[in-house]
Amino acid sequence: MSRFSHDEIRMVHCAVWLRAAVLGANDGIVSTASLVVDVA
């Protein structure tokens, strides 16, 4: 039997997905800015 409810597991899964999306977007922005600065 699981210690966590279905809602808690779902919330953690959503938080992990959101964190990955934010970090991925941040990486893309930094890479693009670096490329623009390099070209300029």
C-alpha cells in the first residue's frame, strides 16, 4: 500500500514536469542570447 495519495503523486509529477520545462526554456534563452552576443 502506498504512503502517498493519488493527488500527491500527481502533484509531484506535475512539479517535476514544470521544473524541467522552466529549466529547458532557461537553457534555450541563454543559448540564444549567447549566440546573438557572439554574432554581434
